[in-house]
Amino acid sequence: DHVGPEDPRADMKCLLIEDDQETATYIRRGLEQQGHVVDHALSGNDGIMLASDKSYSVLIVDRMLPGNDGLSIVRTMRDDGVRTPVLFLTALGGIDDRVRGLEAGGDDYLVKPFAFSELLARLNALARRPPMVDAATVLEVADLVMDRLRRSVKRGGQKIDLQPREFKLLEYLMQNAGRLVTKTMLLENVWDFHFDPKTNIVETHI
């Protein structure tokens, strides 16, 4: 396929955090052959430092890393304000493991071993996701107030502590206050799933 300059697949800048050199070489070579730029970090700490410049189209994070695992790395990034989409690579295919990855701030997951074509398709889907554009920095519904810049929520003046995914879920519900919101809408807009993940992740968060 011809990839034009305005195609979101063109020149993706990817950060790969993977301690297995063979896997990293396989992914990096494949993406570079597609015309994408790939930076590789062997450790979570190096990955966090690189991700902080927020110039990447997508982050590819191995779930099992020495020292800090992939979950704690992504949580740290989200707490630091890095909103770049994250694709987890994992040898753990169980539903509970997938849910933990999503709750930590991941956007998608791919179970090893995987076909490169599927990896590329998932990365393209994440890179196509439009940035959130909304001029309102403060959302208010009755006595519930959300400051989207400070990432804070108060109800009746009392602060409510939320995890990153909980914040995103509440944000979407407040943006659509008074409207019918379906499970499919939440999966697509809060988790960026355009398929049924076969979990009760929405019900759990609600």
C-alpha cells in the first residue's frame, strides 16, 4: 500500500521497552522496514526517561521486565502526565493479567508469540486515535468538579482520589452528562477498544 505524508501510519515514532534483545531486534527491524522510527530501551528506567519528552506516537512495553515491571513503568508514566498510547507485550494471556495491564494505563495488549502483521495493525490503530480536543479545562456536574489540567476531582468541596483510568472514565461520563452512554461507547472512548475484550472491565470500574 502507498503511504502518503498525511497517513497516520507514515513515520510513526515508536519507543520499545523490551529487555529481550532477540525480540527487540525482530520488532525494530520490522518497523524500520515499514519506514517507522524506533528507539529501544532495555530497562524500565531508561524507558521512562525517553518517554518523558512525549514525542512518541506509541509506546511498546514488555509486561515482564527486570526490576520495575511493565505495569509499574506505565503507571509512573501516566502519573507523570505521559498520555502516549501504550501497547503491552505479554506472555501472560489470562483475562486477569490483561485487565491489570489495562487498569495500569495500557491501551492494548498483544500476547507472545505474535505475528508481526498483528503488531503493526494494533500500532496503526493506536496511532490513528485522535487527540482529545476540548477547550473546557474544568467540568462541573452538580457539586462534582473536575479540573482536567490539575487532574483533580472534588465533590461538595471534598477531594476524590482516582486512578488514571477511573479519571478518564469519569471525565467521559461528565462530558456526556444527561446523555445515554452505552458499554460499547465506554469501551471505545475510555479504553479505545473497537472490539469486545471479553472481560467485565467496564462493570468493574462502574
